[in-house]
Amino acid sequence: MRTVIFFLLAVFLVVLQTTVLQLGHGWLRAPDLVFILVSFIAYRFDWLRGLVLVFGCGWMMDVVAASSPGIFVFEYLLVFLVLSVLAKNSPVKESAYQVPLVGLAYFVIQVLIYGALTVFDVESLPSWSWGRLTRETVIVVAATIPGFALFNTLYEYLQQRRTVSRIIHRKSGNRFR
């Protein structure tokens, strides 16, 4: 159930990010909400469900907004794998590393994707600016804090609802056998 709800949330965020949030102009661009969701999925979901969700997010973004096919799928799968490995093997408390690691991952992935596009697809290269990249990274980090709070609230609600329904289901039945 959680997987379906988070997939629907991903669909909503893809639509929101590629339509409404693109209307803003100026230096304050909308944060990459799907990237933030992928990071949350890497921290909270198991490998199989996480990979399915992340692949779905990347595929939707590729269909809607990619200039180079497969770039979002590759980006999101790489982020998921790296963050999952780092989160599962870290002895440090979650809240101490999650948000800074999302910012670092965003920055490094953008540099790597630009480098790959330089080698493989010169025609679709966006203009490069360290200032723009730094600004976008700060915006993603700032949006990660309320984003993770909302995603975590939804995740815990769905987890608690599942536990309550199991308890209710176990109580029903024939007790006199």
C-alpha cells in the first residue's frame, strides 16, 4: 500500500514540477521535488520497492522533460543506490546526515550528468554556471527539510495504519476453536 501511495505522490510531484513550478522566473527556481522524493525513498524503502519507485520516477521524468533519453532514470537510480548504501551502513544518527547528503548528492550528480552530456550529447548541453548550480543545491537542501517532514509523516501514517489493520484483522474470527 505504501508503494502505491508513494508512486501516486511521485506522479503528482512530476506533474507539479514540470507544469506549475516551471512558471516561476528569476533566480529562485523551483527545487527538484522528485529528486527529494527519490532521496527519501532511498532512506526509507527496502531495495526492491525502492528500485521500482525510483525507476518509475525516472521514467516519468524522462517521458515528460528529458532532452536525452534515460538521463533521469540513470540519475535517480545512481542516487538511490549511493544513498541507500550510505544510509544502511552508517552508524551516525539519521537526522545528522540525511539533509546534507541530499545536497551533496544533488551537486555531484549535476556535475557528473553535465560531464556525461559533454562527452555523449554535445547538442543538448545546457549552459554551465557554478553559481547557478550552487544556488540550485541550496534551494534543494532548503526544500529537503519540509519535504522530508511531509514524506516522513505520510510514511509513518501508512505504516501505523497497516499495523492497526493487522491487529483488527487478527481479533476477528472464531475464538472458540
